[in-house]
Amino acid sequence: MFQPPLKDQPSPLWQKALENFREELAGDDDLAMILGTKGVEEVLQDAKLLQPVGSPGRKALESVNRLKPMIKFVNDFSAVLAVTFGADTMMTAVVWGSIRMILTLASSTGNTLQEVCDMLEELSLTLPRFRTYERTLPMSQELEDSLLAVYTEVICFYARAIHFFRGHKHVHVVRNSWPELRGDFNRTIQRIRRLSSTVESEVELTRMRRDNRKYHEVLEVMSNLRAQPPAYEKKKYYYLPFSENPRFWGREDILSQIQSSLEVEGKATLRSFALHGMGGVGKTQIALRYANDSRTKYDAIFWLAADNLVTIGQSYREISKCLGLTKADMQTDDNAVMLGVKEWLAETNNADDLDLAKHAWPRSSSGSILVTSRDSNAAFALASDGCLVTPFDIETGSAALLNFLGADQTSHPNQKEAKAITTALGGLPLALNQIGGFIVHRKVPLHKFLALYERNAASIDSKSARNMDYSHTLATVWEMSLEKLSGNAKALHMLLSFLDPDCVQESLLREESGNIENPEFQFLQDEMEILDAEELMLQAGLVQKSEENEVLSIHRLVQTAVIRRMSDKERQAYFSAVVDLLFPTFPDTYSADLGHQVASWSRCERSLPHLHHLLKQNEKFKVYVGNNQKFAELLYLYERENYSIARTYIEAAMGVFSDRSTLAYASAVELQGLIELDIGHPQLALESFQQAYNCRAALLPANDSFLAASFVEIGLAYTEIGDLEKAHEHLQRSIDIRLEANSDRIGNSYSNMASLLLRMGKPDSAEEMLKRCPSLKDFTDDTFLKTGNPRFSGDMVLLARIRMAQGLHDDALRLASKALTFRRGCLGERLKVCDSLYQVADILQYRGDSASAIQLLVECVKISEALPESEGQRHLARALFKLSKVLESQGCSQESAEYMEHAVSVKDNISKRDGCASDFAGLVPWMLW
């Protein structure tokens, strides 16, 4: 048994803590070295640590020097242990010797010393604050047990860290295994935080019992503050324990609201105002700014920390000192001192527990109270007025960030980078300030920060800012709020972390939650249970809710914090639950040949932002590792012409399909081909269509309608490539299969064959083929448009082109114009609208209306320029070329030359990217359906 040689032996429990340390250390030689360290001075003067050798050596020295201020916290902790429990240097030697050995081992393993110092710094900040505690406080069994638990956690983590470095002596081994130590550290930190809070509460409860008389005396004084000027000179009383951020930014609108509510002349009433919002949004800083700006308006300003009973008691003791209630030789009656106070302001900070805050609420009939709380109920359950404090918008947040950095706010590169960073951080003031400090202190180039953050977000989030009196970082600011959630509230909050943070409709949760296989989420089908769960999240400031449209929102950084807390099993479970939730809102196009699904667009659009965010969360956290076929089956966006987004989804889908021999996989490959076809890559499209056909042919009989769909798509690809014979062969096979099956998709085969016949120079045959379509047999304009299906507007475009080839120009213009109008309303400013604009302009120019043609072509240029490069450049080059030719015909040679130069430049870019050397007309597909 390990027997420490103490002059005054501590209790057996403390000996057990030292025994646990030895077991975790697993090395008697290391133990002897550790016990040889007598105190903190030996750590700071260790020659091995202080000797710089090259650049790494200088970094090591800087790292150790950085620990000096933080070591004081550990020193206070160790000193109190020794004095309180009558122990000699043995117990503190374990602490200092361990720190010394950890630093020595880390300094020999490459660049890990900096991270180790960060760990030691963060651990020291979680220890109980003993420096202000009187040593005369009685020691209860509860307090001794709590101190023992903290001590044991600290020294046992030190032992595990030493054991880690002993077992991983090479740099690459350390780096590969680093998450193991980091995970151990994070768990230890959480335990120490809880235990330290218990220690502080035990000490404070002892003090409060001793100081109970003064606590109530202060409340009584504040309740009697009134305008009764005494005969002697009026005094000023200020107690603000925190300093305002020197780079405080904005919030003028909120400060104005506070002023209007609290500074009402001529009314001797108690006025109160609540600032409520999520943690880290800047409520405390706004309160400090108002207090500092209002020193001349109030005779007394008091700060009350309402985090818990401990901080309330501490605040009232400090206020009593400020009022002079603690002076033994005080001659004046306590209440009489306060009679000189006419106007006073009490700022109640962190009043997140409203019931607790009410106990400390001044009972005066006059005065002003400014409250900060995460609970939105503070604005009416506690205060008489209030406002929601939200994160900065992008413009204000980027300006605030540049202010934090002291950077040039007029620089366009600075503005661009600041906006990108602000967007990534969701405009949260704590994040902007903390990240600003990180950038400044480490001199990180602004343009390199985001890439660095994406790789090291968890580490950077744990770095505290040095210019604020604020105990939290992005890694801890929501920790207590999250720990309070349980049951349905916790489950719903974890589910929200994978959904679009800006707009989660309650209707989506209620209507689609029945599809979630996990029974844990059955409560989502009960509207009262949803409301109860939301209430707890709202009280903690973890979500916001719009009363008008029942939409929830959650900050992106809160989502990140929630997912980081999840185990791998939890991440997969909640990821799968979101997939189950969203899956039914998208049409089933993978198991049947259904054609356009315009009727499902509204449901798809509601779910699409959630799908997009789910993909981003999966990419960020690498959640998906299981066999979840539905995830891949969600990805259908082709019909709305959002090709770039659709390509991203398809790429994600191709990566997660566990079984590539299914109809679902064939449909995903097919969709990939359709996208490539529409953006001008017919050869790539053909490869995808053939792959999809081969997959389906292996699963289906030769006359299955699904194979007819594949033949249509292969025929389309050959039509675009220019191999018209092969195109005709495949389209005819699709017609044969669909006729035999009496398929309602036969019109699709006929219209695609009509397009091919027109390209073959056979407009009359094309018209006859198009008339075979069951839904288009009377060829009236209403026939094309009454269904609202954009696919039929494509048939209208085709008929306009047939009429143009037949010389029926008026009919062609009428049909093309109506198709343009329909596409504008249905699809918005996308490729098919560009295609229709060009078609109508071409007809108008042929008819001699060059002015109208120019107008439509200019519009086509603007739309195509605004589209993603991979989508819009081909239509842009063609429109510029056509515009140049029309202007040339009108004698506008200079403008014509400018447009031609631009057209050639865009076409050259396309050729470099895609290897395309087509003429301008051949840049875009023959037919966009």
C-alpha cells in the first residue's frame, strides 16, 4: 500500500486519492521523480523546459511562460488543501511534480506542447476559487468530500496524461492517438466543473448562514431607496465588478429601448427592463455599456450576479461593502445612509432561473432594474418590459469583427473575409470577439482563418478571449443549459441540430414524425408534448420561436455544440431519424417510372433546406457510416433546375449507397446523367444513362417500362451528341415497350422522338409524331398549359420550333411567347427561361423586330450571368454572340464588337474547362425539356 510520509496524516480518504494516482500512473520510477518536486518554483525554473533550442525551443519557452498566470489558480488550490488538512508538501508535490513531468514529456514530442499548455490552462480555470475564501470556515463532511473529489480528478488526469506520453514516444504516434487524450481531458473537465461548483456552493452556503443578517439588511435597504434628501451631502454608490469590452460595437437600438423604458422623468415607480436571448449574444455587455453611460443619471448603480444562490450572496456582500454596512465603526444608521439616493439602478445579470431571481428582487416602490436572462419569459414574468437580443446581421457583424481586429474597415478584401467569417459564426458577438482575439494574438492572416477554423474548430472554440471579463468560451457557453435538458426536450433539441437552423416548421415535425422508426420520437405526434419540450428549450435560450408561423430556429454554433456532445451512436440515431422525417416529403422516383412530379414541389421545397443542411452536417461531422439507403434516395432536385445543388446531392448519394445493384442506385445515376445533359455534357450523360440501364436490365424483364425510360434517356444523349441513327433506334425501342405495356408515359417517348425528327430536318413528321401524344391531340394552347406541368411547356417550345421550320412564324411566336410566360412563373430565372428568351428573341429578329429581340437577349445575358458558372456560361456565350449579331445588323458596330469580344472570352473559358470547341449555337443543348 502506498503510504505518503506526512507529518500530520490526512484522512484515509485522502490517502486513497493518492493511491488512485499511483495506480493510474503505473510506474514507480515516475512516482519517485514526481515526489522530488517541492513546489511551483521548481516547475517554472526547470532548465530542461526553459532551454530554447531553435524555433521549437522558443515555442516551448513561450508556452511555459504563458502558464505563469494560470499556475496561480493551481497554487491557490494546493495551498488551501495543505493548510486546511494539516498536510505537508506530499499532496502538493503530486500536483507540481505531475505538471513538471507532463511539460517535460510534451516538449519532446513535436508541436504538442502548445496543446498541452492549453489543456493545463483550461483545467486550472475550472478549479474552485479558493483565494477569497476565509480559512476560518468550518469544514463539513460534504465540503471535504467535494474537495477530495476535485483533487482526485485532477491528479488522476495528470497520471493518465503521463502514462499516455510514456506509451506514445514518437511524434506521429502521439498525433494519431491525440483524440484519445483529448477525449479523456474533455470528460475530466466536465466532471471537475460540476465538482468545483459543488465546492463553491458548500463554502458559500456556510458563509450565507453566517452572513444571513447582512444579506437581508441589504435587501431591506434597497427596498427603502426613495427621494428623501438628508441634511448632509449626497453620495454616489457604484458596484460594477466587470469591465466593459473596450471594443463594444453597435446595439444603439437596444440601448435606446432601455433608456426609454427606465429613464422616465416624474414617475416615482419601480421600472424594469429585461434583455433576453441566447448565451453569447452580448446581453451582459449591453448592460455594462448602459451602466457606464448612465453614471451621471443614477446616484447608485449595483450589479447583482443572479447565476445561483452563491453568486447572489456574493453580490449582496459586495453591495453591503459599497453601502458601508460592513464597517464596524459606522456612526450613521444604515438606512439613513441610503436616504440620499434619489435615483438608483440595479442590474441583475444571468437571471436564467426566474424563480431564484424573484427572491433577490428589490422590494422598492421606485428605482430601475435591468435584467439579463436567457429565458424569454423574463420580459413579462419578471420585468415589465424587454426585448430579444439577437446575433448581429452579416453587415453589422463583419464591421464588429473588423473593429475587434483593429483592421481597416474600408478595405474590400477585409470586408469580404469578415463577412465570410461572420456568416460561418452566425453573427454571434461572443464568437466574433473570441475569434477576433484568436486572430490577433496569433497573427493569423484574415484570408486564411476560415480554412484553419474548418480544420480545428473544436480547438479554436475552446480558446478564451483576453479582452473580456467573461468566463465562457464557445466550447462552454451553452454547457449548463444543455445539461439541464432532459427527456423530450433533449431529444427534440438534438433532432434540431441536424435540421435547417433558420426555419424548422412545427408542421413538418407533427406531420412527418410518424415516419420515424425510432419510438423515442413518438412524442412529436402530440402537439402538447411538442409545446412542453419547446418551453424548456426557450427557457434555456437554446432556440427561438416565431409565434406568427410556428417556426423554430436554432443558432448554428449551438447545433455544433450539441453534436459535439453526442456519442457516435447518438449521432447515427438522430441522423437516421431526420432522414426518416424527410424521406416521405420527396417523390418516389426510384422504384417506378413516374415522370415529372410537379404536384410534390411544395412539400419538397419545405424539406429541401433541411436536406441541404443534413448533407453539410454529415460532411462536417462524418456522421453517416451505416446502411441507410433512404439517405441516398432523398436526393432529387433536377426538376427545379437547381443543377449545382442537385449535383452536390447526387455526389453525396453516390458515396453512401451501400448496395449499388438496386433500382434506387440506378435512378441516382440516371439523375446524374440528366443534370449533365441539361448543362451541356452529353457524353458524360450517355455514360450515366448506360450505367443506369445496365443496372435495371439485370433486375427487370426486357419489356419493363423502367427500361423504356432508360432507352429514352440514351436516345436523348445520342440526339445531343449528333448520332441521330442510334438516337432513333433507342427512342423507337422505348415506344415499342410502352405501347405493349399500355403505359401512360407513351407521350414522353413520342415527344422526344418528335424532337429528334425535327433535328433530322423533318418538321412535318415531327408534328405528326407530337400529335400522337394522348394529352396533346387537339394542340390548343390550353392543352399544353392547363396541367401546370413544366414538361408540357417543353412540348409547346418544340411545337413553336416545328412551326418556325414550317414557315408559320406567327404561330411560332405565339407558342414560344406563351411558353416563356409559363416558364417564368413556374421555374423562375433559370436555364429554361434563358432558352425561351433566346427562342422568342430569335423569332422577333427574324420578323424584323430587332429592338424587342435586343431587349430579351439583354435579359437572357443578365439571368445567365447570375447562374452558377457551370450552368449559365454556355447560354451566356450564345446570347452574347446573338446580341452582337443583332446590334451589328442595326449599325451599332462598337457595341457589337464589345459583345462579340465578351462572347469569345466566355466561349474560350468553356473550352478550357470542358474541352468544348463547338460553335456558339452548339454550346447549349438542342432541346431543354
